[in-house]
Amino acid sequence: MANQPFKKLITTVVPLKQENIDTDQIIPARFLKATNRTGFGKNLFCDWRYNADGSLKSDFILNQAGMDGKILLAGHNFGCGSSREHAAWALYDYGFRVVISSFFADIFKSNALNNALLPVQIEEAVLSRLFKETASNPALVFEVDLENKVWSVPELSITQPFEISTYKRTCLLNGYDDLDYVLSHKSDILEFENKRAHEKTYFSYTR
């Protein structure tokens, strides 16, 4: 399934200062019946966002005024727990395009990259500073530049590189999923296959 190309994102952040947020907290297991990746955003952090009667919990960060940024700033060890891909689906469907944390669970990180959600890992000390800065200034603007593999907060004079595989960077930049990436090399594949077919024909006649 093709995604929107990701090149540069300029936005505020939603700070969720909690460590060890697992995939069941991101999207509870009772919502995993669907296999289509759309529609999960409404239940993102469901048990934290809603009261038993379905009303919003006013003290939860996503329910507070101005918290409409496309970057989630999260505590250490984000996405731990079960390997459900729905966690990445829910974050993307809600509107997040980047998650910044000091550590991601490996499977969640892989699922995120496979679903056009960019995980940006930073140092713990930097993360701690960002939580303090965003608490005093919720309108603080972040920039994530995938083409140059850097993130920044201009107002704080912070600019740092981040790591991402060349393959996944190419996919995100172009809005490719794995199949789209293969198809983008269709002409090369056909050329290779035609060459092989020609070689097989040649060798069959020279035996």
C-alpha cells in the first residue's frame, strides 16, 4: 500500500512523558480484529484517552488544547511488549508521522518504518531537555529533514543527525512500501530477466 512521500516535516510535538509504553497501551488488544490498517487512530491510547462512558479524559495530553502536532515525543523504551503491527497503524492513522524517543523496541521500530512512521532515536539527556522545553513552551517547533537525516529545534539552536537504513529512507522519501520499491526497479528486473533468457537460449544451442 503506497504512502505519502516524506521529505521534511515542520510541526509542534505532543509530549508523552512516560517510559515503557507498550503496544497494548498504544492500541489495546480488543481493537485488533480488523486487518485493514485504517480506522485505528480513534482508539490510539484508548484506555488513557477515554473514561468508561466514552467521554474524554481532560488530563490526558492528546485531549488538551493545541496538542495537534505530528510528532510524538515519548519516553524511553517506546513500543515494547507484543509485536502487533497495529500499534504503528494506530499512530499513523491518528496523524503522527514521527516518534522521537531515546529507545525503541526493535520490532516496533521495524513495524513503524514499514508503515511510513519515522522513529527518531536521540540521547536520553536530550530527550529530558526536550520534555522540559516543551512543558514551558508547547508551541515549540521541530523540524525533521529526512533527505539530510537531521532533526532540529531552531529556537533552541539544536540540530542533530539521526540514523535510518538507506533502504527505508528511500521508501519513505518516495512513499513506497516494499512492493512499490520492487516495482520501481521493474525496468532493471526485466532487463536482467531478458538477459538471462538470452543466455539460456545461447547456451542451449552451443551444447
